[in-house]
Amino acid sequence: MNQSVNKTTASQPEAGKVDRDAVARRLARDVEEGWYVNLGVGMPTKVADMIDGDKEVVFHSENGILGMGPGPAPDAIDPWLVNAGKKAVTLLPGSSLFHHGDSFAMIRGGHIDLCVLGAFEVAQNGDLANWTTSSDELLPAVGGAMDLAVGAKRVWVLMQHTAREGEPKLVEKCKYPLTAPGAVDRVYTELGVFEIIDGRFSIIELANGVSFEQVQALTGAPLHGN
């Protein structure tokens, strides 16, 4: 990838509105041919629908699927065929189903080229917090994220740049419980693409119409150009 600070083709989102498809599409551009990819719940699941049809990417799910395709049409949903997030999926020719123990052996054995996760916070040193905010509103569950964060060859985070209240999600130090320390390589948000290099957020690209000053004001850690 070009390491200079460039502009993406994504348009600047309206205030309070994020085009999640556009952010997922931007990440999908960087997924390389032949990679085995695991997608976390939420925004990351959209990446499977955004991959160029001419690019062969094998999608993995920790409940025991290899070779997932795009989400099915509403009238073609198989309730018995779901990913780890309990979302309906399709299977591509050559796909396989297997025990979740074998699936985690793939993860822990370093056979997943890329894992795309959501996050509550990412620290400038790559620390990932994505399983609980320690609130009493929901029953927390780390799921397979802990294994994926340390087992995948690359970890990219796909998320909105700030929380609902406007609080920064790219921070100097995570205040929420960690999923894994130093795990994140890159972050994709509606404001740009940020790589973690030498313990700091380095700007790879900014979205069209977004200035450095604007994105820095919404970020809880110093940003640096490459």
C-alpha cells in the first residue's frame, strides 16, 4: 500500500451518519488474493459482500466453516447455516464444514491470514478492547476474539471513529478490559485508514473532505503522517 497520506474515494459522512458499506468496501480493497480471512460480528461481516468477484478470498468462521460466500437473499435463508455471529451465510463451491475444535486449531496454528474485528477501543500500541465495556447493560462474552487477535497473521479493526457519545475510540491507552495486547495492525473508520507503526497511529489515508485537524480532534492519541 502507498505509505503516503492520500485521500480515499469514500465521501465524507454526514454528521451523525456513517456509511458502513463504504468503510467495509475500503477495507475489502486491501484484502489480498488467496488470503484466508475471518470476520468478526457487526461491521466486519459486511466485508464478505464487498470483495471483488474476480478476487479469490476464502472466508473462515470459528464455528467451523471454510469457504463462506455473501449473505443469502431473504427468500433463500437456511436457518441451519450460520456464521459464528448467528448470521445466515452461503457456501461457495469447494467449501467445507468441520468441528469447531478443528476451526480453533486453524486459528491457534497461525493459518488465518487476516482477522477483521470491531472494537470499543484501540490503543496506539495496538492494544485491543472489544469484548466488554464493563457496564451492567449486557452480559459480556469474549467469544473467539481473544484467540483470533493473537492467532491471526494480521488483525485489522473496522469500526466507527467515535462512540455514540462522541468519545474517541482510537486512544493512547485503553480504559476497557483488553481482548489482547499489541494485536492490532491497522484500523479502518469512516474518517480514514490508520496503521500502527512503532507504537503510534500513522495515517495511511484520509476520507475525502476530512482534514488532519478534523480527524485529530476526534482521536484520543496523536496522529502521524507516513
